[in-house]
Amino acid sequence: MRAHRHSRRSTAVLAATVTAALAAPVLLTATPATAHQNPEKAARKLAKELVEESSGRSAYRHLAAFQRIADANGGNRAAGTPGHEASAAYVHDTLKKAGYQVSYQDFEFHEAKTKTEKTTVLGTGGAADRELATAAFDFTTSTPAGGLTAPIALARVDETPGCDAADYPAGAFAGKIALVKRGSCTFVEKQNAAHAAGALGVIVYNHSGTTPIRGGFSRPADGLIPSAGITLADGEALTAAAAKGEVKVRLDLDQEHVAKKTRNVIAETRGGRADKVVTVGAHLDSVAEGPGINDNASGSAGLLEVALKLAEETRGKGKGKQPANKVRFAWWSGEELGLLGSDHYVARLSEQQKKDIALYLNFDMIASPNAVQFVYDGDDSDKKGAGAGPAGSAQIESLINGFLDRQGKPHEGSDFDGRSDYGPFIANGIPAGGTFTGADGIKTEEQAKRYGGTAGQPYDPNYHGAGDTLKNLDLKVFDTNVDVIAHAVGTYAQDLRPLGK
């Protein structure tokens, strides 16, 4: 799962351009659907069979394969690395043998490699210079050689600090470096507002914690002026000093933006209605710091296992009967770098191809070691965050909740906060849903009573770290979520009426 933009590492990567390696990302030629006298009965039957055949135990072999791949490739499976290439080949070749129509979708992205990130407060009246802990923003422009030296100017601190033109009094920022507090709007919005006010650079200080902000922009073209983050304590100290008189700083940033290539893996059933596509996705890439077995080999393995069981049911045991609706499975690359793969995929679809997608199911981190069973809040019943998903999202949530209820599994809602690959689908009006079991959020006392585990600790203490390995998973919750995938795929493959279609 992608970190929030404000907490991403300084070497994060974002999409810039695309290649034409594949002229068509998906196969959408119409395929005659198998006639079902009773879609509801067919859906119940297939869902039941997939749940019985799919399990965390059977999917574990894929988790182990992804761990072996990471071990053999520098300890990670990050986009643009041999570890990811090997992971993609594993998924591609496995599904091709199972009879799916499988393709790669190649695209290009940029990696931000920071060489220098320094902020120095210049001493006055004989005082010594003081260097501050600094994190260059992803895709910042670099400062001139030797750094950018200028007085700081304070952006107004209110409920939306540094987000609006009104936070930068006319004439006060020309030729200066803006000091802005974190919060409310994106880093690119803060940078743009400071740039419009005439600032030569921008420094954003944190609103909590003891570390500098590791923020960033979406692509190299977004970087207009040198931009970096510092700690809350240093930001408050600079603010207090600047309120008494001029404070000069030297901002020294040197960052290289390197073009790289990666690929999505797309597999779909040979049959089923091409104008009623059930799309199911998980990101395949890890962060560079670790093998990414929970995040997100778990979702990738769950999808792969269900896809294989679906192939058995529709080609082997099912004697060649294809599902009523086309099922398309996707393993995205570059999710950890800003939802690159899913965004690239959706952006290349025609309007008709978007309309043909009936729904999107997303599974990202489904084996967290200190897990909570989250279901995406399609109807916004929790009244938190971004609001409800597109029409049909509420029904997806209801289907998943109903299945978990019948299994006697506790669950709760999770906001569509934009941190995973449902984002581009929702932005294009496609209903979405799915599950995850927690990332860097902290488990509450109430959650510990409901689900077990340790209150006051992250849902995944190894999130985005070297410890995200095969040894640090909750395989019981993994099994539950593999069943969720199986039930949802089996149901929607045969009957979209539960979706309201």
C-alpha cells in the first residue's frame, strides 16, 4: 500500500511518460456469454465452489515464491527492478499455463535520486551556522550549485496553512524562501502558491513528530522551485526567530530524475460478456526497503490463487463453461510510487471501455500481523474522509460484509483515502470495493478486544520495511480474505444484479 504523499521516502518514484510497448492494454472483443437460466443460482454455485477450493493454505505457495524472488534479487520486488520483473513473469507464466489471455502492459516512470538535502541557518552577530535535518521533496527542482541563500518569509498559519494566495502577503515573498506549515492541502498546492507569490524556494515544517516531512510531487514537471521538509521543532524555532528579525537560510538540494520501465500484468477469461467486465486487482510491487510480502504479495497471491481456481472451474471441472461475465485480473506495478500502474491502465481506456467495466475489486495488504478486518466503506456509512464511492460501491461493501457476517468474522469500514489502486477507478465513476487488514495505523483497545493482537501498535509493524517477510504474517486473516476474493469473484462472474445492474 502506498504511503500518504506526505510520508513517502525521498527516493520515491512517480509516472512521467508512457511507452507504446503494447498498443492495446486489454482484450475487449465481444465474446458470446454462456446462457444461464438462473444467474443467481449460477452465482451461488460458482462462489461456493471457489470458496471451497481457494484458501490461504493453497495461496501460501505464491507467497513463498515471491519471498524467494525477493531473496534472489537484492531483498525487494520494487518497480523497475529485477525482483519485480521476476514477480511479473511468475504471475504471467502461471496464468498463461492456466489458459488465460495474458498480456504485459509496459510503461515508463521516473525515479527521484537525492544526492544532497541540506538546510543551513546562517548565523548572525558571530553566531555559528546551524544545519537542520532536511528531506528533499520527490521531484523537486535542484538549487544552484552551492545552494540557494535567501531570507525566509512566513506563510500564514491557519486551518489551511500556505494553501491559498491569501497566506502569502503581496510583496513579502519575492526573492525569499517561504516557510510553510504542513497540513490541509497537497505539497504541490503549497509550492504553487509560494511560487506565485515570488518565492525562490519553499520549506515545509511538520505539524507533529520529530522527523522531517518526506513529501513529494507527482512527476518531475510538478517541481517549480526547490522544495524540502524539516521537523516541527525546527520549523517552530525558525518561525519564532523570523518574527523578531531577518533570518537567512541556505537551502541545498541536488536531485536526479532517472527514467525507468516497469509493467502491469493483465489476465482475463476467454469467455464472458465483454461489455460486463469484472475487474479485480492487487499491486505486485514492493518498496525498495523490503520484500513486501504482506504489502502486497498477500493480495497478489490471493488473486492469483482465485484466478487459478476459477480456471479449473470454467475449463476443467466446468467442462469448458465460461462465466457469464468476463473476469479480468490485474497485477499493478508502481503502486508504491503513486498508483502508477493502475493510473496508467485506466488513462489508456476509451470511454466505452470504462463503461464496460462493471466494478473494480481491490485487495492490498490482506495478511497484516496485527490485523483488523477492514472493508472499504462504499456507502460512507462511517461518515469519515472522502465519502461514498460511485454508484454500486455500497452494494459491493454489502456483499463483502454479508459474507463475513455469515462466516462469523468481525469487520469494520475503511475510508477510500486514495492510498491504493481503487483510486483511478473511482475517479472515473467505476464502483469499487475490497478489503485490507491495516498498514501503519495504530490498533485501538477496542479493536484489540474484537480482533486480538496488540493495542497501541501498528497493524503492520513491518510496513514498508525489511521485516515485511514470510515470517511476519497473520495466515488466518489471510485465509479469510482469500475466501472474500473467491466469493466476490464467483458471485459477480455470474450475476451483476447484486451490484444493481
